[in-house]
Amino acid sequence: MANEILPLVNATDVPTSADATKNDMRNQQEFCFKTVSNRWKKQLNTLEKSVENRSKTVIQIRSFFYKDKLKYRIMNENDTEVFLGLREDGTEVVIKRMSKSNYEQLKIEERILQLPKLDNPHIVRYIDAAVDKKFGYLFLQLCEYTLGTYINKHKEKVFLLKNLAKEFLKSLKVLHCHTPQILHQDLKPENVWIDVIGRAKLVFGKQDQEGSYTSNSEIGVAGMLIRHILSGGKHTFDGKPNNEKEYCLDHVQDVVAKDLIEWMINKDPKQRPNVKECLDHPFFWNSKQKFEYLRRTGNRKEVENCQNADQNLIQLLESCPGLQSHKNWKGKFDLNMVDKLENFKNQTTHRRLQKKETQQQNKIEHQVYPKKIQQTKRYPENVLGLLRFIRNLHEHYAEDADNCDVIELFPDLFGDVYKFAKDNNWNSQPPLKKMFQGKKDKVDFSTSVVMASVSTEACEGSSPF
């Protein structure tokens, strides 16, 4: 693995004069006059009128205007204040102001943001910088919220929090995808900003981590942030995880989300995922991927044999409260659809025997057929029956399957099955294994928790029913 670097240590990364010129041109094109903020619209309109009226309360720094008043100050952390501002062409900006005695820290942030490799929608846009007798200034793209304020506003909206977690990881991937990697070193809610369309953007802060800080360390910090996000802020952000401490996840309801977080804050940093593996985790799978996972689970021999399931497996299932909630599942499907699948094999067997008898006796009409096959209930009212039903519905009645959103009907089924399958080592065996295989160097997170499986016998070529 290439040596990791802290931002700006490598001299080749420092922007050249040509790069700076390109950046200035890019910034001019990107930040032509336009209104972008909804949250700060009222304050910005008032500031614009004050500029037009040449109010004495307006402070001008180069081509930028702001007011040193509480109404316009949107953040105050240690010796850094952040104000709403306007450029003379009307561009909406934020102005980071720091006392001149600590201005070197602001200069480091400026140089980081000017790196060509960080020209990305998930990194806050650098516009300009300035210094006067008292302060240093950094002029940046205006965003609507910090991560903390966004969570407070949307803490009951599970879908938005999940999307926010993914957006944050995308922004971190911008740093970690380079060789050598760029480390942020100061991940915290105040340094993750959310723009007007809900996209997460990283800003930078102090660069004072010790030499032992690696990308694995940063993934641990990111895991603590994900824990904070998905709990709706109920779990406070504790910074770098303490490898000797167990962290509560009581306020994270999704079992697959817990699986991701536990992986990211693993006590052994070497066992933590990289950021790409975090984004590939089943927590971020779409409905199509989740359905395919359930369908493949229905191909396991244990599930195929749902009518005569192993008693040890049944006991394991009964010990999982989540899986018990899926009893009486047939009532959620159209009854005609259930009847059609219940009788499918009986009808198929009957037709096959009819054909055989006809061929043998060479009769055309009014054939005396064998006795009617005894009708049986093929799908027991437990999760094994449900999984086999889902598999067969897709295999034999694809049109009906397309009109039936299994993930919507059973929103907790995927998470409950995934947890059970992982705990019993199913995810590392066919037919599920393929869903977790990526590049050769990718860690197989399907086996990070290994327990004895009831049966290791499974294959893609299982019975068609």
C-alpha cells in the first residue's frame, strides 16, 4: 500500500502559478452572478440592499462584502468565525475569518482547496483569500447547513439521513481514492457542509494529527460520524473511536446499518473497510439488489426444503425475533397469486402424467387420468416459506413478480435475512457469494462474522421449485 500523506506535505501537490490561474478562471466561470441559497435568502437580500445603499455597517474586503453582526454570522468555533457574504457580482459566499495570529492554519486550508485533484462537487469550492491588519479571510462556496444543523432539521426522516450518510462517504472517497491518499484529519459535523440540493461537501480544519493517523484511523472516525447521522443525532459524535471501548448503537434501528458501523469502528483498525467498500455495503443497496439477494437466498437447499426443514434450522430461526415477525406473510399477497403458486407443482405433475398415459395408450380424447394429485400447502407460514415463494414467483410468474414490490411489502425482511445469513456464514457460500465478490483485492465483508452454519450445502443449480 502506498504511503499515506497529509494534505500539502508533497511539494508536487502544491498548485503552480499556472494552476492558480486556471483555478481563478474556473472560479470566475463557476461563480457568475446567481442566487443559490434558500435558507439564507432573507439575510442576503438585506445585505445586498445595504451594499447598494453604502451602509456604514458593511465591511468590504477586496471584492467581497459582509456585516460583522450576529444575524450574518452562521458559525463560531474557537478562533474562527463564518459569515454570510456577497461578491460584487452578486455571488453568494461564506467568509471564514480568523485572527491574523492563527492565519497560517487558514493558509493551509486555502492551499488544500486549490489542489487540482480536489476540484470535485463533494469538496467545497474555493473562491478567493485575503488578509488585512487584523484578520485572514477565506471566501468559499455558500452551503445551506452544516451536518449537525441538517440532522437536527431532518432527524425523523430516515431516508434523508441514509442519503446523507452516503453523500458523506462519497465526499470522503474523493480524498481517499488518490495514490498516495489524502487524509482529511479533522472529520467532524462542523466540517461537513450540505448544499442547496442536499449534497455533502467537505471543508478542512486543523491538520495536526500524529504520525500514526492512517486511512484506517480516518475510517474509524467516519464510522463515528455515520453512527451520529443514522441515529438522528441521538448518538453524539465522539471523534476518533477508542479501541478499548464498546459503542452503543441502540438508536440505530436498521440492522444492516449497524453491521456497517460495527465494521467501520472495528477495534482492530486493520479489519476496517476502505471507503469504497463502505459504499458497496448492503446498507446502500437499491431495491433491485435487495430483491436479488432474497431471490438467491431462496435457492439455498435449506430454503428449497422449507416443507421439511431441519429442526436445528427451525430453532435458529425461532431464536431470531426479527424473522419471527414475518409469520402469516401470505395475507400480504394477492390470494389468487398465492393459490396459483401453491398449486403450480401439482398442476405440472398432473399434466406430465397425463401426457405419459396418453402416449402409452395412444388415446386422443376422454383419457382416463390418474387420480388427482393431492393438493398440498407448499409454503409454510415462516420465513423459509416466504423466501421460497419469492424465488418461485420470480422464476415462474415474472409478470406477477414485476407488479409486486416485495421490498415494499416486507421492508424489514432484507435486513433480517441478511443478518441471519451473515451470522450463519451463508453470505460466503453459493448462491449468495457472488453478490459480495468484487475486485481481487476487495475484503469480503460477508464473512466478518462467522458462525457454524446449519448446512453448507448450497448451489445455483437447485430444484426449479
